[in-house]
Amino acid sequence: MDIDKLRNAKQQSNLTYDEIAMRSGISKRTIAGFFSGDPKYSNPSITTLNAIEKALGLNQPSLEWTEADQAQGIGRYPTYLSSDEKEWLELRSEILRIHGEQYFNTLIATLKALTK
């Protein structure tokens, strides 16, 4: 469900952030951030979205994930990656393909030493 539908449902329900937090078990800060459009809260987990939907009285059928979705996350809940994270994973895969695990481990150790 998209954010606009959830905002409409919130408005129609007349529930406060406190009430949604209490009903959903999600912190008020997360609820407020999500509904206000704070970028920090722009990619909530499926569990969070389901809890908000339930708190707002929206009955959604259980979600079915493809194997590709499941491969991105843990269990039934996919993980949404930023473009930087996707780029890093692609780079890591390419490094491993070309140079193997030893080169990658050396690179990681060097990066850790540089960031201390």
C-alpha cells in the first residue's frame, strides 16, 4: 500500500500518532517520521507497514513474495537497498569474480584500517 493511501486512512480514522503507535507497537517517532515524509523513515519494513495498516483498520491480504524478493531479504521480508548499497554489492561481486576472496578480504582490512 502506498503512503498516500495510508495518509488518507489516517485522516479518515482521526487517530493521533500516539494512538497509531499504541495500536501498532511501532514507536511514535517512527509513525510521525513515516507520515511526515521524513527521508529517514521513507523505506519502512513490511512488518512496520503491516502494523500501521492493521492499526488503521485496513485489512490487507497477506503478501506473497517472489523468490527474487526473498533472496534480497530475510525470510518473507525483503530488504530495500539504496542505490549506493546496490552499487557496493555489485562492485563486491565483480571484485570477487575477478580476484577472488583473498583480494576482497585484503581490501576490507585496508578500508577498516583507513577509517580508524
